[in-house]
Amino acid sequence: MPGLSVLDLSRKLHAVKDTTPIIFFTSQDSSELRAQAEAHDGAVYFRKTNAGLDILAAIRHIIQLQETVSG
């Protein structure tokens, strides 16, 4: 996203109490970035090189979290 990283977007959403779950797709991989991404509620982080099944698993994880919260 030009001018705004997904981590910045996540912080902005969190600041206004928006609970939209975020899946972080990145071509970068660092333990610091991963820790920052996973610190956000409902966030799932993985590299763009992960297989399609990993992406589907992440989406299912987010749906399960939402169902738990909605309850």
C-alpha cells in the first residue's frame, strides 16, 4: 500500500477500536516484524511465498476467531 504499511494500518484501526482482523502478507521475513504483526488481535502473518493451503488456513483461523468473539 503506497505510503502506509499494513502494520501502520493495523495500528490505526486498533487506535479507533476497529476489530477488523488482518492477515499480513509480506515478502520480507524478520522476527521483529513477525512479532509486531502477531501482537495485534486476530492478526495472522506469513510470507507471500507460502502455499495456497497456508493462506486458506489463515483465513479459516480469522473466521474462527470472529465466531468465538461473536459467540
